[in-house]
Amino acid sequence: MKKITYLLILLVGTVATSFGQQIEKEAPEGFDKVQSGIAHGKLDTVEYQSKTVGTKRKAVVYTPPNFNKNKKYPVLYLLHGIGGDETEWLRGGHPHVIMDNLYAAGKAEPMIIVMPNGRAMKDDRATGNIMAKDKVEAFSTFEKDLLHDLIPFMENNYPVLADREHRAISGLSMGGGQTLNFGLGNLDQFAWVGSYSAAPNTKSPELLVPDPAYAKDKLKLLWISCGDQDGLLGFSQRTHDYLVKNEVPHIYYLEEGGHDFKVWKNGLYMFSKMLFKPVDTSKFNQYSPLGIPASTNVRGAKYPQIMPDGSAKFKVKAPVADNVQLDLGKKYPMTPNGKGEWEVTTDPLGEGFHYYSLLIDGVPVADPASEAYYGMGRMASGIEVPFDGDDYYAVKNVPHGEIRQVRYYSSLLRSWRRFFLYTPPGYDLDSDRAYPVLYILHGGGEDERGWAQQGRTDLILDNLIAEGKAQPMLVVMPDGNMPIAAFEERGLQMFENELKNEIIPHVEKHYRTQKGAKNRALAGLSMGGIQTLYAGINNTDLFSHLGVFSSGWISQRQGSIAEGQYAYMSENAEKINNDLSLFWISMGGEEDIAHNNCEKMLGEFDKIGIDYEYSEYPGGHTWPVWRHDLHSFAPLLFQ
């Protein structure tokens, strides 16, 4: 199991590396204040001839303390935002002060900093409507001005090192977008790229980094930072997600704050002190003060946050509580932080989806910051942990099917029931086409919502069908809960009858299905796996494909049922093997609580002579395993 290395970490202050060094995680107090008794650099305003614009243009140049014209320096090009000009950084960010202090502390390499006007047009002042089309387009035009006019001017008039390894580009907001566009678009010119709060002018990640391997080879350092309250955070986040997926090393630095110089000054401090030095990409995950809010959070919720090692930080407001715990299978005591909040950071979590609850003075409740799911026999919270390889259930630009909620009246149970139905892409467009059907069953403590929500059934099937790996099919997700416990034989019989006499007839009456056993499959996880073993094996005239996920007869609880089933299978082994095109059994590895039961059951199958296919996927008795099972099982159906 391979986790994504999210390039961020939680702790504030410093952390020790394996070499005993301390990694500074944020600028220290006073980093942007003028200090006496230290050497200071110099600021000059220069003019250069721009052939791109057809006029002379201004830039501010900072030369470091003890500047020596006989020595050559690396260069940082520092860009402003949409409402600024070449003086914006001086007015709001004081980069000369930050750099003077860094040099005095021995934390940065001496460098020249160039602050140009990134609005490449003859009237380049930030006046009038700064959002006018021509003024916005001028920010794109600046790429040519930078490469063909400003950089040559600096190299002709200042003692600079004129190679990509000694040239960096950085910027805030609109300038942050320019930084990513121009820096990543010209890796033959820039080896160091640092963006703060990148604006909507940022190109899509696929255009920024069309060749991840090339970028990985060329970049010395790629820095992307933003405030967690910044409305433009999504532009940095999407770039980060793409870079993670394509394994391009970078630092993704989130901090508390909005779209302002507090964030940008800290970004400049953190980025500039790393420039033009050897960098250790293995420590890129040790810089950021914050984690990434989980995708399962309700809109706008900052916590829980996913940390780089797969752990998570939880925070809940409970000012009058005496004791709060996090129940994530393992119980974690939460600590009050003096603000009426309780918080805790977990051990690293496995990939994918996990149920959890908060125990507030002993009462289990759902986290108000999380989406709620029916699991654990009640409504609970859930957290999704990303990992390398989870794109098989990602939302992609492919044709999408639908999840439909279907109510039907069960004459057997004398009540209204519900199932969820997945219809493949194009189902409503081709009224003459009929489809095979997979009936898939949830586990104990869950209901028909399990596969529709926690299981990501629609996305898994959408992506498989789009890739040509699975046949378009209907997927029926019924409620397997019966008035009698499903682990008892009467409960199993009741579900078998509900499936045969109520659910299948309703589906085949109201939806376009291909009839016959060869066009029906039955699968289930845990409790649903036992239901599959019972209803599926006893009805191979109805189903030609069976899938049993993380399940097996429980000898202690189901001894007589299992014995009867084995006797039936022994007497009908030839028929079962002939009827079934596929009998697919999978487990979550030895850590799966059903593993021993399944192992014993397969031993009996071997004695009886039942044909089956077996698969394991590490992860235990959990939804990540069952999602993977569906992804592996569906392509084998109806071939």
C-alpha cells in the first residue's frame, strides 16, 4: 500500500531532520523589521529599453549588503499583483528588509532581486480599471518582455550569473500566476520557481507541466504557498494535486491567513532562504504549518486535515465538555487548546475511507465538520485519506452514469423498501438497449447507501466503462437488512426470497435488463458476502457470476448453516462449477477480520472440488479494500 506524500506537515516552529538539523517552518518574529547594527543592501530604480512594448520601462533593483561589482550574483525576479507595479513589494512587503535580516543571520545566499512592472504596456500604471482587458493581457505579454528585454538588460548592466541554475522567479497573486506560467513554461531559463497565492491567470496544471519528467529533472525548487482563508486557494491546490499525482517534487505550503502581505512576506522569507543552495527533496514534506482539509469535510470546514504521512488532525468545538475522544477504531484522547476546542493528531491512517465518531462525555456523535454516512449501525462521520493510485474512483472528464433512488413495495416484508440503482452512461439515450445487472450487497451496520456513497460505485464503473475495461451494466444496491438477523438461517432465507421474488422482478419489470443467469451477477462484502454465499450458491440458475468480498462462513455462529451449505455444494459441485462462469473470492489480507473464516471455507471448497478465483488486497476489513474489489471484479463480468 503506497500513500501519497502530501508535501506538508502540521507542526509549527521547527522539526528535527535525520541529520539533526532544524527546519524552520515559518518566519521568526521581527523578520520584516529594520534592524540596527547590521549591513544593509541598496535599492535603485532603473530604466531599460523594452522592444516588446516599444518604450522604456522601470524596475527596482536590490543589491545585497557589501555588494561587490567584481563578483557575480544569482538573480531573483520578484513579481507584483494585479493592482501593483514595480513598487508594490517595497510598499507592502519590504523585501530589502527581509533580505538584509536573512543575510545578517547567515540564512540566505547573497543575490540580486529585480522587481519589475509585470504589466507590459506603454501605460503600465495601476490606474483606472485594472481589470480592463488590455491591462490583464499585458500581464501575459510580460513573459516576452522579461525574457527578451529585462533579463538581457540585467545581464549587460549588473554582475549576474547568466544561467538557469542561478536564476529564480517568484511573485504574489497575479505575479504568482505569472511565476508558474513563465517559470514552469521556461525551465531552460529558470531552475527556481516560487508562487504565493497564485491568481486565476494561472494556467491549468496540464499546460503548466505537460512533461512531468522534464520538470522533475530541471527544477531545483518549486514552491507553492497560500493562506488557508484565501479565496484563490483552489488554483494552488489544483496545481499541487497534479504535481503529487505526477510525482514532481515541490513544497506545498499552507498557512493561516488570507490574500495579503502577511502571507506573501512569510512566503518570500521561506522561499528566498532556500535559493541557490543544495536542496533535499526528501524533506519537502516538513515545511508547511497546516495540512489539507479532508475531501469528506462539509463545505468550508478546515478540519479534519490530512497530514503527509497519512495521519490526520481533528479539531472540535466543545467548550463545556469534560472529556472528548476520537473513535476511529482506535480511541484517541483529545486535548483542550484553551479556546473551547479539543484537538488530536492520529497515527498514520490507511488509504481511503474510514468511519469515525466523536465521544463527547461518553456520547458518540457525528463530527459537524464532516459529511455523515450510515455505518457502524448509525450515522457516523467519515474521512477520506488520499493515496497514490486512488484515481480509479476519481471524478474524471468521462461520460457519467447516474445513481437513482428506487422505492418499491415488498409483499414479502409488507413494507416499502428502497434500493439504489446505477445506470451506465447513455442509458436514457438509447431506449432499445438492454443491460446485464450486478446486484451488490453491503455489510453489517450499513444499508443500501453503502455502495452508493462509501463505495463510490458510480465513479468506479464510469471510469472502467470509459477505459473499455468493463461492460456497461446496471448495478442494483439493495438493503440487505432483514427483520431477522442476516447471520441466522431464517434471515438468510428471508433475504434470498426478497432478492428472488421482489427485487429482481421489480428491476426487470421497470428497467431494460438482459434476462437469464448469464446476464446476472451477485456480490457482497462481509455480511453481504455471506448473503451472496447463501443466495448465490443456492441459485446458480439465476446468477452466473458471484463475488464474495471479505467474508466466509463463521463456524462459531453459523456452524449448522455452513455444514448444510457444504453438504449441498458437495452434492452439486459439478452443477455449480458448470453454472458459474466466475466465483471470485477476495480478502483484505491477514489483517482482515474475516480472513481466518475465509481460509477455512476455502479449505472446504478445495475438498469439495469447487472452482474459484482468489485475490487479496492489503487494508483489512475496510471500504478501501472493497472499492478495490469492485474495481477488480467488475471487468470480469459478462464477458
